[in-house]
Amino acid sequence: MPFSIRKKRVSLLIAGVALASLMGCGKASPANEPTPTYPSTPGITSPTPTPSLSPLQVEVVADSLEVPWSLAFAPDGRLFFTERPGRIRLVQNGRLLSQPVATLEIAAVGEAGLMGIALDPEFPRNHYLYVYYTYRDPRGNLMNRVARLTESDGQATDLKVILDGIPGGQIHDGGRIKFGPDGKLYITTGDASNSALARNLNSLAGKILRINADGSIPADNPFLGSSVYTWGHRNPQGLAWNPKDGHLFATEHGPVGNDEVNIIVAGQNYGWPQVQGMGDDNRYVNPILVFTPSVAPSGAAFYTGDYVDWQGNLFFTTLRGENIHRVVLTPDGKQVAAHEPLLKDRLGRLRDVVMGPDGFLYVTTSNRDGRGSPAANDDRILRILPGKG
Ligand SMILES: [Ca+2]
């Protein structure tokens, strides 16, 4: 693949242990905070714990960032990402460009701001990039929308709103956007702190939405004339498709505990607010993983690189849990066979994970989001190399 971090950076490779202490962010959980546990979930095949944590190396790709929320690689190897206060930025040839790709007028309040970014499947031809952000409407209400920009030589202009009217709030704004293997744009939205909206099919809050790249509604969406794809979500922030069968997985923040990983099926209700975590009501889809206490899962990605032990595994980052989880699925791809938190050491809150064209995982820290303990060089984009220890 064309993308490569500059060779001299290879010399910076250090084991995760050394990195965490070097960067002064080996922060331990407060003594009074319960250590997250990773329970087996009732009704699924009993997970077989992976015997030991995978060896990892961690490399700094970019630092001194401000809440890098979402990563998107272009086919030419450039890495576009958002910073929540409103900037789209770029790592090119392994170097962070100081000049933003664009600075957007958004409302950065609480958890809200500039969140998701996705590149058009035809990006090499049309240079369209898509973002999800919060703004204030004329009455001062916080709202979310999806907009498209056109990139040229590292600058993005000509903003065009393609989906609007997503209720927003200081918390629970969802915000992940990704193109699926079907070429449609999927969007996670939060309940905007109004749980009733998640069970209301007429609201775009608390949903996973599916639209065409131009903002129109696909004819094969489950609800006629609606962008709603699934409902009953509280605050989903991660999307990833299993390359083996095309099934969509989503991570979701529960209230106090009951964080979820779900397999997303068109038209289904995922329970919020009637059911959180596992339920026994067949009107609602149960998650395949539940976390109590909360780990706050965010970005998600499937691994398709060369490291055999990880191939076909689902990875997701956690904010409160400050880790990357590796999930091994059963051969039918519908249940969890095993999972492990990967990091032995704390890099802090982790917001997004994607797979780079070089076959390595890239994650972002979120230590300047108001809930973390930032080190001097936070926030960062990190590259995770497996199996080198
Ligand atoms: Ca649920």
C-alpha cells in the first residue's frame, strides 16, 4: 500500500510499557472507582478468556491535538481527522500539517462539537468528505447535521448540508459516520438526553441512520421514506462491518453500566429506554456484549491486516475504560467467543480506532475532552503494532 509512516519513525518504536511511563500518562484508576469487569453475557457462548494480553508496540503519529474524534484514511494514504472544537486536519507522509483542512463554525459544548468524518467511496474522483457536527439553530437549540465538503490540495470548502434536523444536546450526540460496503452512509445519533426520542420513529435521535451519499433516502431502507435504519439507541459511537459477511457492529454507551456491543439489523429496535443491556423481550435485540461498570465504548474497526492472530477480530476503544478491546467472534460471526482488553498500560481515554492501509490500527486519545487527565503532549494519534513483543 502507498501509505507509510516515515522510516525514521521506526526508531521511535517502543513497547507500550515504556511509552506509557515515558509520556507520563500511566495514570491509575482512582482507588474509589470500581475496576471495570468484563463479564460473560447471559445467553451467549461462554467466552473463553484469551490467556494473555497480546504484545503490542505503540508509536506516536501526531500529538498536541485537541480531542481528535474521528479518523479517515484516503486511498492515497493521507489521514484526515477531526478535532472536536471544529477543525478538520491532515497527516500527510507521516507528518501533521499545521494548516487545518477546514475550520468549521460549530457548537463545541459539553460532548458536542465536530465529531465524525468519512470519505466518499469515490473520493479519488470527487474528493468529497463528510462530517457530523453540532450547531445552534436560530432559537439557540443544539442540533446535529451531516455536511459534505470538497477537498483540493489539503483544503476543504463548499460545505453542503446533506442531512439536518438531528436533535442535539450537551451530551448524547452519537456522531460516528461511515460508509458501508453497500456504499450508503451510516450515522449514529444519540438520544440528546431525551430517552423518549430513541423510541420515536419520527425523531432522528437515538438511531442509526442510513442515507445515500447525496443525502437522499435509499429506497430499500426499512421504514419507507425515513433515514432511520435501527432505533432504540442511547448513544452509539462506533460502527464497523465484518469483512467476512458484511454484518454491521455498533458500540453504545449505556446509562450506569450496560454499555453494549450490538449486531445491527435493519429495522430492529435495540431497546433504549425500555431495555438496557440484556433483556427477555423479543421486541428488542439483545447485545452480544455488555459492560458493567461502564467502559464507555467508542470507535470500532475490524482487523484485516497481516497479523494472523487478529484477523477477523473486532476492535473497539473505550473512553472511561481507557483501553482497546479485541473481540473474537464465533465462526458464524454472531456471538462472542472471547475478548480481551489489549493495553497493559494507560494511554488515557481512547476515542476512535481505524485500520490503516499499512495494516496497523490507529487510535486517538481523548484526554482533553473535559473528562480526562491530559499529559503535556495530549491529545495524540497512535499507531498500534501487534505481536512484536
Ligand atoms: Ca440496547
